[in-house]
Amino acid sequence: MRSSEEKSQLKKFPKRLQSFYANWSKHQSPEWMDAKLVVFRAPPSSRYRCAASSSRDQCDPD
């Protein structure tokens, strides 16, 4: 069960992130986690930089 503090944190997330978090917590199998960690360790693509940056002008075209 999630703590009430965790639930209130989840409410602050955009809906897309909420569903990602829910799916992520459901699929924490070692193979899945390894696959994701490989992605996160890879050099960020311009798409990821764009998503992570707060201002649009920091986005590089793909």
C-alpha cells in the first residue's frame, strides 16, 4: 500500500506521469529495470533534453 504522503505527491504529477509511475511500480522485474537503466545511462537524445528542459528554446532538433 502507498503511504498517504506518497499519494499526495502523486496528485502533484501530471496524469501521464501518474500512469507511468503506476506502471513502473507494477513492472519492477529485474530484466525490465536493467533495460530502463541502460536507456537512462545512454547519452540523452535531443528529445530527452527537450523534455527535461524547462524552456522550449533549449530544445535541439532531432
